[in-house]
Amino acid sequence: MLPGVEFSSLRLALVDDDRRVYIGRRGHDGLFVLFLDVRGGSGSEGRRSTLAERGAIVAWSSVPGDRFVAAGIVADPVMAVRVGEIPAALRNNAFAALIPLGASDVLHRDHP
């Protein structure tokens, strides 16, 4: 169990192929992102204030085939997300992108 994560608040925010991204609350100012696929997953947490300041909360997970997944939460004004040159699926403030090993891991957010 993860201390402070309000599991009843978890909601499915994004479905992309076999990947699922859930978003939930953690304490008073916290958010939790959970990435799951058929092989496992990962999670990350951050404060709402960090999301407002930096624009994203990101979880990284390695997957078979020399690849990794970047999944997370972005702020409301974000209209598109890329990791390096790879576009991410984006829905309900959640994103996920499958990235080849060795590719750029710089997160880009497009907003007005």
C-alpha cells in the first residue's frame, strides 16, 4: 500500500492500446498517477502546486523490447504532449507514450 493514496479517488483517465493511466488524490495537495499495462506498471506522485509550476507529473517504466513508457498528468491548458519527437496519447489530463531506448526523454507540452 502507498501511504496517503486515496484509492477510492482513482479514476481511469486514459486508455491507449493495452496501456491504462489512472489519476487519484494523495493527501491534501497531492496527486497520484498509476500506469498499468499487461506486463506491469509504475506510479508516481506529486503536489498540485508542482503540477502548476512545472506542468507535469511523470512516471517512467521500462518495458520489453528496449523501450520505456512515459505516463503522467499534465495541467489543464496542455493540448498536446511529446516525449522527444514521439507524440503521446493525451486524454483527461493524462498522457502515455511508448519510447524507444536511446530516444530523447525530454517532455514537451503544447498549450495556448
